[in-house]
Amino acid sequence: MNKPYIIAEMGVNFYDTARVLNISPLDAAKMYIDEAAKVGIDCAKFQSYKAGTIVSKNSPAYWDTTKEPTKSQYELFRKHDSFGEKEYRELCDYTHSKGMDFTSTPFDYASADYLEDMVDFYKISSSDLSNLPFIRHIAKKGKPVYMSVGAAYLSEVDEAVRVLSEEGCRDIVLFHCVLSYPTNPEDANLNVIQTLKNVFPNVRVGFSDHVAPDETMMTLATAYMLGADVIEKHFTLDKSLSGNDHYHAGDPADFKKAMHNFNWIAKVKGSPEKVVLKCEEISRREARRSLVLTRDMKAGEVISESDLMPKRPGTGISPQHVDIVIGRAVKQDLPEDTILKWEMI
């Protein structure tokens, strides 16, 4: 695989862009899709919810309030819940017209139902990992399911996977995810990717990233090197915008860097088959050793151990055959430093 499957999590960032540019949220969402398509991203992902069905009015904030000052989850979700089936259908068609896959994370049953004939796969949030009836409802729809497993114990992941499997879901992706916004690099815990691959060998494993982008985008590169088949990261057109997800999102330039890294890693990883590469053929011949005479020898003389020394190049008899050569006679007069060939003995 030359690169992981890349999901740009548009989430609700486009609402802030719409506000700043004084355009409609739908037009802003299409701008996001346009920019993601230019970068070569595989999938545009949104979030489908209504504040009243996702959270109680008394739920406190769990994000960095210095970056997003809204104090309750309900207040925040109310800012970003204007879209319904009509808007997502338009975004679905628009995304597909740009050559990308489309999905949106449903946060209630109504969203899960109206998204069924739109999404190329369902994405389940870490927050719903223990919402097993909801997972079962989605699994019954017969679509691939990608599920984040942040802030969970392995036993909880196992329970959710069992529910998916019981309903016949065979195309499952588990995202290692840290439910902290932004995630400190020392908390990224990317070795969990390997844990998930080992414990759940019949599913694919990805990484849903909340680490703030840096100049190298090495967090995503490391996740890919550790075996992440799918990469998801929040996407923004302006990392300086206020709002819940801009400050840990990647912009198009960040995604370009990440994709450059993925392609480079794939290039240098190459094939697991251990063979002599074409670029090594000359070096193999010239840098290996052959059995070379340490003195002049006359025809008929018998070769002893002291008559031989392994030297470069490797165009003659290999030193691995020294025991066969010792005790044999040379067929012709040979000067010192002759590289022995089989026809000479």
C-alpha cells in the first residue's frame, strides 16, 4: 500500500469559516471539500447531530476552554447543528462529484437512518463506544463500520467489536484515538496501534489524530509506520480561527506534508522479500571475496591452506568452498594474486 486511506474530518469547522467569510455554512462546507480534493484526500467526513439528542443541557465542557470558551457541550453543539438530511445529501453528492468518498458520523438514530444511502461507510465516535444498542443498530445496515476507540479499555473495544460481528459486519476499522483536544505528543500512545492489530487480527486498524500539527507531521508518519491503514485528522482552512477543532486540525499544507511523508515511507519500506536488488548486482560482484593465490604455483602443485587468501572481487571461487579447493592441484602455471576459477583446478 503506497499510503494509508486518508479521511479529512471536516466536522463542523466550516461553520466558523462561513461566519468569518460571511457565506452560508453549506458554501463553506463545499469550499472545504474543494480544498481536500485538491490535496488528494480520499474521504470527506462530517458530523450529523442535533444538540437536543446528543447532550443534556447541563453537560460541562471537556475541551481546552482557552481555545474554545463555550462552557457547556449543549451550547457548543447548538452552534453547529443546523444541517439535516437535505444538506448532507447535497454535500454527499458534491463530495462524490469531486472523486472522494463521503461519510458523516451519526450521533443519533435519526441521523444514522437518513445517512444510510449516502455514506460509503459509517463512522462511530469514541463517545459512542459503550452505546452498544446504537452500534448494533448501525451494524444491521450492512455497511462497513469505522469506529474510534478513544478513552476506552481493551475490554470495551472487544464488546463493541463483538456486537458488530454478531450483526454480520465484516468490514471493520478500529481507530486508535486519544480523546484529548489537543493531544500532547507524549500522550499519543501510538504503540496501541500494534496492540489493536495483534488483538483484533481480522479488522483493519487506523489512527484518528488530535495532536496539533507540526512542521514535520511526524505523528501521522509514525502512525503509518506502526501499521495504521487509515488516517483521520480534523481539517481546517485556517488554523487560527477560534472554534472547537481548528487549533488541533491540519490545513491543506499540513495534509500535503503528511501525504509526502506517507509516499516517502512507502518508497523506502519497499518489499518484505529479501532478495538481491538490481541496484546491488555490481556491488555484490565487486565487494564480495574470492579465493586468491598467495604465491606463484606451477601446474600440478597441490593447493594448501596457506596458498589461499579471500580477497575482492567476488568473481572467482567463493571462500565458502575453501574446503573443496584445498588439496586439489592447479591445472596450469598461475602467478601470485590469481583469482581462482573452477576451471583452473
